Amino acid sequence: MQRQKVLVLYLANSALDAPVIGWAVYDGTGQTRPMAGDNDEAPYATGVDALKDGWRLIQAAQLLPHHGSDEFDVSYLKYEFFFEQLVEVAV
Amino acid sequence: MTALPLLSAVDMATFVARGFLRFDAVVPDDINRQFMAEVGDIPGPEQGRKLLRTYTELMAGAAIPEVPAGVPLARAYPQGGAIERLLALPLVKGAIQSLVGPDPVFDHHFLHVTFPAAYHEAGGAENVSQHTHQDSTIDPGAGFDLQVMYYPHAVTRPMGGTRFVPGTHLRRVSEAALGRYQNIRGQQHMVCEPGTLLFLHSGIWHGGGVNLSDATRTMFKIRINPGVTQVRQWDIATLPPQPAARPIFFVKSAQPRTVESILMTPEPWFEQDTGRLEFINRMKLWRHVAGNPGFDADHWMTRLENPARYAPPDAS
């Protein structure tokens, strides 16, 4: 039986080899319990480093045009990349 | 009568740029002890007892008053109580006046108690940290509210502490929508001595850390609204004349620490493009609190507002 582990990396720009500025991990195996504030050190230096370690990229944030009059507003982190690993677990 | 110690230009620029000011161990021990006595004893974990029940009983028994939103802060707390005494400390009073002006308004307060694992296990709940969030709602206003976080006892790293991300306060987001951001480069955890205060811009991203110690952790938060303008309420005498424009990008030596350099210092999490928008939004807030609509640093605003770009063709 397989379970999914998800890694979310936030990068400094839209390139997958850009530096990691934020991260999150969700573990469908239940073997670990990642949570907010649990690590001050990023798991990888860049998105490509996650690929090299076996994570599969499954989604990347789109580049969207900026709406008139709010071009200077900032809100959510822009460069979000979702990765997965499928892990064998005993049932 | 001694003048209040208002915040300096450097303090204000730091708050505008990073969204917080930290004052370590500034509340005297007798006020800290009085506050903990007013909170009252917290009963130990009991099998089957839900945390909500413990919390409800704790609030009911505490000598901290219920206060209606919108009353003057000066009338929110009973004379001689720990919080009234804390708010009367010159450093505290001066910093509050600098940020939200004289006669500020009480918004709400809350007693944050973070319990060790044994309480969660007894109540059948999981011991986890709070998701990162921004308080209240999307807030497009020019000014801000102030959140005073009071740490009446020592907080160690295993106790969790308030987690916050410097420099996130100008992001327009919707409360818990950012909950998926578990960790952000540059995040800080409040590990501190008793009597420490953390003054936060109301927009800063933050969350309560998981308590992995054996002791309960107590923090008291007060949200304060401005009652009048927030423009030039700080120590304007400390504001030096704006220096001559400094070189940008091609720079051969370290620049002196000034309001401009503080506003132009990035955070570790800044994206490469929106980091520049952060600078612009910092300058907009500085223009507001300094009452100087023409302020610029490092040519960012001047470039965008250059009147020559909008001038009609020369008739001559």
C-alpha cells in the first residue's frame, strides 16, 4: 500500500532552481507530524535540489498579470511548488 | 512633569520596516507576579477533561476584566491592577502614544495559555502549533492597529513561544488563508525573560508555538486602535534632515545606518521581485507616519512618480 508525502516549497522567483524562502511538509504515512514553526532550516536550498532527492513536482504556481491599480499590493507568497513522494507502508 | 519617552526615528523606521519592536524584561517583577496572581491557578491535567473546559474556567476565575470593545484604553483596566500598572510604565505609554497616538482605543484582549502535552492527551486532543495567520480581516487602511504581547514569565524554546515573521505586516491577506505556510525563512520564536513586551503591527504573520515543556505558557495580548491621527506622534526631534541621495546598486562601501537604510533592508524571505514592492509599501507607510508625502529612499518612488513621464509635449 502506498501513501503520499507532500512537500511545498516557496521560492524566491518562478524558476525551479531559485532559493527556497518557505516550506511545508504533510506526511500521509503518519510516521511524522510536521507542523507550523517546526524547523527554521529549509529542507532544500532550491526546488531542483528537491527533484534530485526524489521528490516529483506535481504543481507549480502560475504567473498571472497584475491588475491595474493594485500593482504594488503584496499578499500571498507567489512562487509555490508542490512535490510528492509515494511511500510504501504496511497495512 | 517628565516628558514621555517617545519612540525615535530609528525605532519608528524599524517598526515600519519589520512590523515589530521588542522590549526585553522591561516590566518589573512585582507587576509580573501580580499579573500571574490575577490569572490564578491553572488546574493540572485530568483524564477526560477537555481543554476548552479548562480554558473557560480559567477565564471565568481570572481577575482580568471583561472590557467592551471601543472604550478608551485609559478606562479599560481597574486602577492598581497589573495591566493598568503596566500601561502606565513610561516606556510603554510612550511607545503606545508613538504608534497609535494619544487617547488610543481598546479593541480587545485575550489571555493566551498554551498547555503542555499532558493536557492535550488527557482531553483526547493533539498537541500542535497554531497555524500561521494574520489577525482580524483583510485591512487595506493606510494606518494600523497595535498589538501588545505581554510575557509575564520566562519563555524557553521548548515552551514554544509566539512565532512571527518579521516584515510580513504589509501583506494584504485574509487571516488563516496563509495557514499552509509552515515555515518561512527568518521566522522568530519568542524566547524571553519575564516582563518582556512585543509590540506588533496588526498585520504581522504569527502563530502560537507548540508547547513541548511540562509547564503552561501564558501570554496576554491587547489590541489597540488609534483614536486620532497616527501622523508624527513619535519623537520628531530625532528625525534628521533627509540626507542627500545615496548611490544605489553600484556601491563601493557600506552605507551608514539611517531611516533610509532601515527601510531598504530586506528580510530573508523576500521574493526577488516583490521584495521591491515591500520597499515601496514601507515607504508609503513611512510617508504616512512621518507626514512626509514626498519621502523617497533609493529612488524607488521618484522613478515611478517622475512628473516628466506625464508631462504633455513641449508647446515651444
